[in-house]
Amino acid sequence: MRRKVTIIGAGNVGASCALRIADKGLADVTLIDIIEGVPQGKALDILEACPVQGTDVRVVGTNDYEETANSDIVVMTAGFPRKPGMSRDDLLLKNASIVQSCIASAARYSPNAILIIVSNPLDAMCHVALETSGFSRNRVIGMAGVLDTARFRTFLAEAAGVSASNVVAMVLGGHGDTMVPLVRYTSVSGIPIGQILTQEQIAGIVQRTRDGGAEIVGHLKTGSAYYAPSSSVVEMVESILRDQRKVLPCAARLEGEYGRKGIFVGVPCKLGAGGLEHIYEVELDNSERAALEASADAVKELVDVLGRNGY
Ligand code: APR
């Protein structure tokens, strides 16, 4: 049977996700947006590329949630992106209301879907999506760690002069200034990164990774990144649809793991047909644990603000 992925938001991230899914022939795609014409036009454009790409999927654009019915996966990208000088947290209340209304509609038509959240501030928006949908935590997963890790791997590979595909790394924590690149677990084909790069080089790359989103916003000026974010989303979509069971850093609701409860934060997750199938608790030293705690505390502050505003 054909699989179906709905993408909410036909902007930069959403349309790029649709294109990548169609290019890979992974699933039929429904692209939905509040603006009339944009999802229809972009979906048709992507569909018309399929004969050239050699794929055979259905791509439709709509403004009506009825067309999203019975999706296997719903990717939530609608919302405002950052502008220069803004932090992801500045988007909190505006995007919370968008996430709440979109997820309520999508969950009604696709009660068995797995939700992948992309709208920022990511970890807080995952919280809104879980509360709104009432879905269990294995079906509400946030995309941030795959992107942050891809940025980290890119910069490390560049500095080491090696293939980025040989760089194995994991960035945990919230999707923001407090993210936690795990240097101790980072290697080039198993060779610890500390044997290849100096501590100064690594520290510089950790900081550049933390600022990776802002670096792109600084260049673009009118919006935020979308090529690497959409690649990251599609890696998660593929792992679920093909039951690949990849272990990827994703925002997941902790229920006691890492000593926290009821908070979304980036941790190593196994993604398969059931969505989030397992959270790995890696051994952390004191400073790594403190950094992850600080990151979880920063997410909790945002969730508390949401709570005070009726979310
Ligand atoms: N319902 C459906 N679509 C909506 C709604 C809504 N209530 N509100 C806004 N949108 C749509 C907009 O019409 C627009 O097409 O969401 C889309 C957002 O697209 P962009 O402005 O291009 O933003 P993008 O770069 O795709 O980022 C979207 O992902 O990475 C995050 O921080 C980023 O929160 C932002 C989100």
C-alpha cells in the first residue's frame, strides 16, 4: 500500500521536504498551507518533476485538512521563521498558536499518524503538539538534533579534511544556544576526534554549531535555513517509513530518562515503524550532564511561559 506524508506549511522548509520525499519516491505527499494557491502550485510543480526524476508518487497541494486524512506521517513546518537578531525563543507565542490549530486539525483527520515537529522554538512546539494531539510520546518527535549534528559533522569534516560521511557525532539537548555536542563520542571512522583536531579547533566548531542557524539567518536576512533542515526531516521520515531503526538525535519527551520527566529535549532515539521506539541513555560525565540539565532547564522555562499563556 502507498504511504502518505502530510506536510503542514508550504514555505521554504515544507516545500523542500515535499521535494526531497518526491525525489526519493518515499511516499505520496499532501502539502497544506493557509495561503491559497501556494501549496497547489508548489505541489503541482514538484509532481511535474517526477517523470524526470523517475519516481512515481502523488503530490497534492491543498488548504483543506480533509485531504490530509489517513496520513502515516505529518510533518509540521508551519510558522514564522527567524529574522536577523531574533532568537528561536522570540517565536514562542506566535508559533504556539499556529502549531496548536494545525495539529488539532491534522490529528483529527489522521489519528494514527506519527508527528514530526519542525516549527521553532522546537522543543516547546513539540510540547504543544503532544498536548494538542493527545498522542503518546512515541508518535510526537521533534527534528533538531539531526540538523545540529549535520552542521557539527560538516564543520569537523572541513577542518579535518575528511569525508563528512566518516564523521560520527551526536548533538543532544535543546535546539538553541544550550545544545550539547558530545565531543567525547565524536570520531572519524572510530578515531576519536581529539586525536585529529586540537582542543581549540574543536571548541571553535562547537560554538559555530551552536550558532549554525543564526549564521544562515545572517546571510539570508529574510528567513532561516531550509535545505539542511529538510534533509534532516526526510532522514527521520525514511527511517520510520522503511522501518530502518536508525539511531538519530531527536527531540523526545522524557519520562525519567536522563533524570527528567515531561520535557522534550534532544536525545538519541531509535526511529522505526512505531515512531520513537527507544531512547538510549548514554553515559555522560559531570560537565556533559550539567550541560544537558541546563539545556532541559531552558526548555522548561519556555514551557512554563506557554503554561502562563494558556497552552
Ligand atoms: N496553517 C498553515 N500554514 C501556515 C499557517 C497556518 N496556520 N501559518 C503560517 N503558515 C505557513 C505560511 O503561509 C508559510 O507558507 O507556514 C509557512 C512557513 O514558511 P516560511 O515562512 O518559508 O518559513 P520556513 O523557513 O519554512 O520555516 C518554518 O520551520 O525551521 C522552522 O523556525 C522555522 O518555525 C519556522 C518553520
